[in-house]
Amino acid sequence: MTTLGRPGSGDGWVTLDSGRVVWGRFGAAGMLLCHREGDTDRILLARRAHWVHGGNGEWSVPGGAIDEHEDPVEAALREFDEEIGAVPPGWRLAGIHEVVVQPGLWSYHTCCALVDDRPHYDATLSPENDEAAWWAVDELHDIPLFRPFAEALPSLLEILARAR
């Protein structure tokens, strides 16, 4: 395991038994925001910069490494703030989708939240993302999605639908 950053930081690479290398010493988490406009659900996605791990200009949730002292929601909120900007006040957690990649070693948590406001985030983006946009759910098949996010998307949409 390669460790970077401050003590307790989750920043660092982890090599799984399969040989796959993942980011986040304590796993990773991201935040998926959903805003309803009339009968249309819109979700906020970020287009990943080409230079980030696995970045091919594909769309996904903003997220990153969980720090040692954080739970997945705390990490997802921190990462969202670092990469995109502040989550709108009054957000409501709809649920968490966990993908266990290697039991006891590494998981990815997508925290799904409902928001009343739909802010524009381009001015607050970090270099890890080229842009952020709100997409209608029925538009998602028209854009390139980051593969792990695309695989989890049906479950994420179920979580959001159950919370309505």
C-alpha cells in the first residue's frame, strides 16, 4: 500500500489480491445528487479529467478516498466539496450503495441524496473534473459513463426512486 498526505488520510493506492490497483486506503465514496423538476429526475455528474486514475473524460459521481476517521457519508460530502463545491443545504440522504470489491479491504460507497436546489458548479470545480452538469435520467444513455458508475446506475436509481 502506498500512503500519501496527512496522518489518517485515506489518500493512497491499494493493490488488491487480484492485482487491481484502487485509490483509497480505507475505501472510497462519492455523492450522487438528485433534483426533481416536475416529473423529471436530474442527477449531477462530473466529467472526469483525463489525467485522473481511470479518467477518460467519462461522467461519474464526484468522490474519492475515505479518511481513517470518516464514515462514507462524511467522506462523500468532503470529496464533493473539494471537487465540485458545497452540497446544497437541506439535502436528504436517500441511501448508500456499496460495492465490495475485496471483502475487508476495499469498497466503494455511493451516497445518494435528494436536493431541492440545482446549483451551477462550473466556477468551483477542482482540476480533477473538466465539468459538472445536471442530466435528466433518460439522457444518461447518450453520454459516456465511467464503467463502475454505469454498472451501479440501476441500483442507484432504485435507491433514489424508493426515497420519493
